[in-house]
Amino acid sequence: MWFSLFYQPLVNALIFFYNLMGGNLGWAIIGLTIAIRLLLTPLTLPSLKSAQKLKTLQPELNKLKEKFGGDKQAWAKKQLEFYQQNGVNPAAGCLPQIVQIVILIALFQAFNQVLTSNGNVVENLNKILYAPLRLQADAVINNRFTYLNLTQPDLFNMPAINLFGFTLNKFPGIFLLVSAVTQFISSKLMMPAAAKVKTLAEKTKEQGDDMAAAMQQQMLYLMPVMTLFIGFKFASGLVLYWLTFSLVMLVQQLLINHGQTKKA
């Protein structure tokens, strides 16, 4: 089921874009990513709008928090009423996130298991490609994009240094660093000001408030750190996908933010 629903269609879509883009795997990944992002727009747009609306309404929510935060039951009731009155669904982003993770896993498998450098790339691809997309036996996949070998991590060699007992001799490449920064900016745009949340948590007595503020701070840095981890371990083709996906999402967020600002 996983193979036929996710993995095989994504590999075929990648080769379709590879042929469409003149045999350039990097542009194929970018084209496929934009197509995936556009297909997911009906799922992701409501969650982006909800996140931006919640951020705009945060000052009002903070006032309710200060008033009812000491009474856990009253606060939960008022919070739910507030969300319903303003048409906000805090859980709206769950489904898009799950879908993105599923696609990321399937693409990881595509790069890790098929687009290898062991000389059997075409043979392995033809086993899962639909008949119209199958490659000639002597075909060679062009896995170069700018300075990247898309089947290898985006890392630069550097003189070895010892840091807290670990020897480092690799440095993140340009695509990997830009991807991590983009993730940070996206996370920052989607959440209320962290300082305000922390101040409010200090004013209320509930332990959950402190935990929520701490979790929000952690989430701000979690995705950039995960991006760097993925980039150090896995093919740069996956990083190129993640970077393109994040940039398209960032543009969508900025457009939504601009639209909300004009309405205000």
C-alpha cells in the first residue's frame, strides 16, 4: 500500500519532471516540489490563515489569560469560546503537517534507495517506473545541480576541530544553511511573539503555562535543527526539496500576512 500510494507515484513524478526539465535532476526536484506544494494548498492554506489570525488575536487572548488563567476550568472554557467566536481552529495545521511528513519520508526513500551511486540507478528505477517513463538501459541520470551532487550531503570539507569532545571536519553547504534559516523565519512568522508568551506565563500560576511557553520556544528552533541534521546525514536532493518547499510556504505566509494587514 505504501509503495503503490506514495513511493512509486513520487518516483514516477520525479522522473516525469526530470524529462520535462531537460534531464536536470535539480530542476526536476524544484518543479516536483512546487507542484506538490500547489496540490497541498487546499490543505495548507486554511492552517496558514488560522495561524496568522491567531497571531493577530493574541493580545485579546492574553487579556483573557490574565483574567482567567488562575482557574484552569474557566480558562479552558473561555479559550474555547474565544476560538469559536473568532472562527479559529488551533489544530488546523495537524493534517498538512502529517501529509508533509509522509511525502518527506517517501522522497527520502526515493533518494536513499534508488538514486544511488552504485551504477544500478537506471535498472532500479525501471523496476518501479510506469511504462511510458521507463529509461533506456544506457541512460545516465544527471545528478549535478550547481555545485551539488544530489545523491550526497550538502557539506563542505574544513580543517578538523574538536568541539566538546566531538571532531568536526564538515561544514553545512549553502543550500543547507539557507534551508535552516528559511525554516526559522517560517516558524517565527507563524507564532506569537515569544517574549509576550513568556511574560504572560510568568504572570499566571499554572505549570502548564510555563511548559507551553517553553515548548513554543523549542519549536522555533526544532525545525532548523532538524533540517541541519537531515542535511548532514542524507542526500542533498532531499535538502533541495525541503528548501524549495519552505520557500514556497514562506511566500504564501507573507502573502497571507500582507492580506491580513490590509484588512486591518
